[in-house]
Amino acid sequence: MTEPIVARTRDELAEALSRGEQESAVVLTMGALHAGHRALIHAARDLVGTGGAVLVTIFVNPLQFGPGEDFERYPRPFGADLAVCAEEGVDLVFAPATEELYPLGDPQVTVAPGPLGAELEGAVRPGHFAGVLTVVAKLLNLTVPSYAVFGEKDYQQLVLVGRMVADLDLPYEIVGVPTVREADGLALSSRNRYLSADERAAAPVLGRALEAGAAAAAGGPDAVLAAARAELTGVELDYLELRGADLEPAPATGPARLLVAARAGTTRLIDNIAVDLP
Ligand code: PAF
């Protein structure tokens, strides 16, 4: 097991990047790494092979948290995160301080996520996707990878990042990786550690609802939504929506995505699943 190089500043990052000419893949994270992140790191390694470089960024981005959200209490177990990166053979970790990434203070110019940025998660978390896309653009431009790997767990984020690189001609290939789940179907998330025992017991209904919805695809969109809704007990639903694969309005047939957000106690959970409408 080799320790990754750790860069805390832009200069340290640039110096580390200048040492290698090889293809690279980056995994952007806010830390608190779990098996879902490990899957992203594996996918990054598969993309570039042993001759390439796998980068992980660790940065809790204040720009994407709204007032009253969990920015301050968001877990920051940096030592444990570095150990995960070492175990997974990561070559380089970029973990800047806020002042390093935003040296001029709050950015005056940000990435506008467009109409989709105000829907689904964006309707509940105004400004969230402008914050996400702004930091993603910065981190990609600083790490200049060939590939950037994102989890399907945050499906709207994945779609919006893909749209950003297409619309702005950013020269990075965006790769989505399927969600990793606990044995009972709960999608892995750094925020799962906030769940009390009762909330943790309630949380798997999201995964069950999505499975039930996907299994009802033969009956069409209404059957998908009805089957999923029937499972959603014991949590407070924010939304349950069936959309197209790029989150456009749901098609009558073909690939679609079923998305859910709900609160188990004070913890907000999101999840989604592919649905093939015959
Ligand atoms: O998915 C996340 O962890 C964050 O939204 C990201 C992409 C690292 C940007 O801060």
C-alpha cells in the first residue's frame, strides 16, 4: 500500500500534476468516504489502468449548502479518508482549504445550472446546483483529468455536470457509476451517519419503493408511480417523480428514471433507479 501524494494548495497540486504525463481520472468528493466512493475510485482506476493516475479531491464546498443546512456539522474525518485513499491505491489527493479554492471570497461569477437546477433537489435547495457546478468546474479545471467519475446516487448532479461540460465545451469525459447499497437496499451516503436507530430502520423504504416502481414498468408511468408510492410509509415524502433519462418529462416508453426524496426524522434522503418503460 503506497500513501497518496497530498496537495493542500494549487501550487502543490500543479507541482504533483507536472510530474506525470499519464492519463488521469478524478473522483470529486466532500470526504467522509464510504464504499460508494470506493466504487468510484475503482471505476476511475478501470478507466486509466495501472499506468494512469487516479485523483481524489476532498473539499466540503460551502457554496452548495443553503442556510440551516449541515455545512458546519458535515463530517470531516480527514485521516480516515486518507487511509481509504491509500487502501484504494489513489495516486494524488487534493484537499484545499476554503480560502485556497475561493481566494477572492465568495465567487461573483458562478455556473448557472439552467431550468433543471430549479427542479427536484433544486426546488428544495435553491442555489445548490449553482454551488455544485461552480466547484465542479473549478476542481476539473485545476485537476485537468481525462475522466471525472460521479455516482448515480446524486443523479440530478450527474446529469447537470454532463450538461455543463457539453454546454461549456469543457474537455472532460463524465462517467456515471451505479449506486452502492447496504444489504437492505439503503443507498450509501455520507449523511447516513446522521440517522438515529429508528430513522435507519425506516430509511430502506426508499430503495424498496424504487424497486417496486421499476418492477411495475410494464403497466406504464402511472403504475410505476403508484407501486412506488404504496411502499413509502414511515418517511415524509418531498417528491417522487418519474422523468426521462436526462430528467426531461417522462417518456411514455423507453428509458426513464424514478427519483425520490424523503425525510427520515431530520435526515433528508434521496435515491433513484433506472426504469425501462416497455
Ligand atoms: O457529490 C458530492 O460529493 C459533491 O456535490 C461534489 C461533486 C464533490 C461537489 O462538491
